[in-house]
Amino acid sequence: MAWEEAQSEKHEYIAGEVFAMAGARRQHVVVSGNKFAAYRSLEALKEYVIVDIAPRRVEFYRRTPENDWLMHEYLADGVCEFSSLGVAVPMAEIFENVSVEIV
């Protein structure tokens, strides 16, 4: 935990491997997909969010009454609606104080 807090980018630890969460590398996509598959089995989970920093995009998955998952994509000046929480957050607030380093 202390190591993670000192890092400039965040990481995920899956099956004994550490994956940096910067960018959309294949490892991260696989980790995210596996994690979402596990989360979908939780009956209480109603919404799942992936924040993509560089393009300033939020992928928002919401469980339907039929138990399917519907994806909403929020871009630019939109407002991200968290129905299960009764909260709406402007994209500007989600990305407030976030800068992307271009290499």
C-alpha cells in the first residue's frame, strides 16, 4: 500500500502481476474486462464506471431491470448520472485538476 501511494500512476495487482493503469495497454484492458466480469456477478452492483483520462471519457455501465448491462459514454461537457446514488457529476468536476502528459 505504501508503495502504491508513492507512485505517480496507479496500478492493479491481479494474479500475482502488477499492471500500470496509465493508458489503454492490452494488459489493462484485460484486467478491466476480467474485473468487470467478476463485478457483474454481484447482484447488489447497479453501476460500474471506467474513467479514461487521456480522452476525458467516462464509460458508465448500468444494470437494467432485465439484468443486462447498458453502456453510456460521457464526453466533454456532459454530466455523468449515478442513478443508484441519485447524484449527477459534471465531467468538468470529474477531470478537475487532471493533466495528461503527452510523450
